[in-house]
Amino acid sequence: QKEVEQDPGPLSVPEGAIVSLNCTYSNSAFQYFMWYRQYSRKGPELLMYTYSSGNKEDGRFTAQVDKSSKYISLFIRDSQPSDSATYLCAMSASGGATNKLIFGTGTLLAVQP
Amino acid sequence: GAVVSQHPSRVICKSGTSVKIECRSLDFQATTMFWYRQFPKQSLMLMATSNEGSKATYEQGVEKDKFLINHASLTLSTLTVTSAHPEDSSFYICSARQGAGYGYTFGSGTRLTVV
């Protein structure tokens, strides 16, 4: 079993839809949770950074962490064609400088105009 | 914001030759840099973690003699793929971090093709 599971998609939605992206994990030591957006042939770009459980909102993006269920989500409101990309969840057990991130496989999202 | 520059963005080399990829933090000092490899439609696989002035820590299964990592300064880390073979063709991405409590900033990646 992988430490982090993520549905690879592809997920296709119409413009303006609410998108829900999810990851599950098995390591209860994870405390730091991130969502990255990666366009084709580019490096990942940080979207959201959350510590422990709870919700965090930034513009059209909302990140949720439920540590009791080992489940994290990213919601995108009013989705736009420019949101079409691969979304990667990532997590780590501590905030130490050398602590490595464990990534999900990524979900490919296509927002249709 | 934090910016990481990675060069080259794309490189084609002949089998048996070596290729060097540079990763630079432009507006911050990176105490730690990470090197990843990404296969098509797959996630990022961590290859090694490097700290400025010390030897890199390689992940299990990564050949340290084949993938040479140097982190000689707080703003530059290099990955050299030695004696490259077609199976080394992949997308290589670096990430830099200023320190504990800071985020991970990624470079734009290098597409390596070995022919």
C-alpha cells in the first residue's frame, strides 16, 4: 500500500463547476499537508499549505484536512480553463529543514470552456 | 516570492555521455535542496536530499555513483547524470528550501532525453 493515495483521473468538468480533489494517507505521523499544481512539463507550484487538521481558504481554493480519517481535500470554486493541470497532494511528518515530502500520484483536471 | 531556476529546461545527449543540471535559488539561501525524477503520468520520486557543504543523502535504489549531486553553495546545487543511458530519460525536478518552517519551492524541471 502506498503511503499516499490519489485518484489519477482524468477529471473533466465544465467551466464554473466546483472541483473536489482528494487524497488519503496511511502514515498517522503526517502533520504538514500541501497541494501543488503542475502544468505539463513544468515544475509543481504550491497552492495551499496546511498544518494539522482544519480548513484553509485562499481565493477560489479551500484545503481541508481530516487527520482522524487520514483524508485531505482541495476544493476549487468557479473553475476556469486555466485551472486545467495536474494537482498533486504532498505531505510530511515534520517541519524540519531536510524533511522530505511524500507525493500522491496527481489528479489530471480538465476544465472545459 | 521564492524563486528557483533550473537549467537546462531540455537536453538531448548521446548514450554514454554525462549531463549536468543546475538548480539555483535566486532570492533566498537554500540550506536544503531536493532532486526528484518524474516519469510520464506519474508522481515525483525523490532521488536525494542535499545540504550545503555536505554529501547528499540518496533514497534507496538510487545509484549515487550515477547521479552525482553537489551542493557547493547556499544558492546552487547540481545533478550530474553520468554515463547516461536511454533508461535515464526522464523529467528531473529540483526543489529548494530556506529552512525549517519554510515552504518547498520547485524549479521548472529538465527534460532529459538520452539517444
